[in-house]
Amino acid sequence: MMQTTSRATDPIVVMTKGDHSKPNLLF
């Protein structure tokens, strides 16, 4: 699972949610 750092690590999270505060919801 990724944390708030997923925004830079996983661009998919940013494109899907657009919010790096809750990236773990997608995973």
C-alpha cells in the first residue's frame, strides 16, 4: 500500500482520485 507519497510515485492515483490524501482507497 502506498501513502501520501503515492501522488508522485503513482500518477494513476492522481489521475483517478486527484487526491493524494487517500490513495490507499484504490489499493
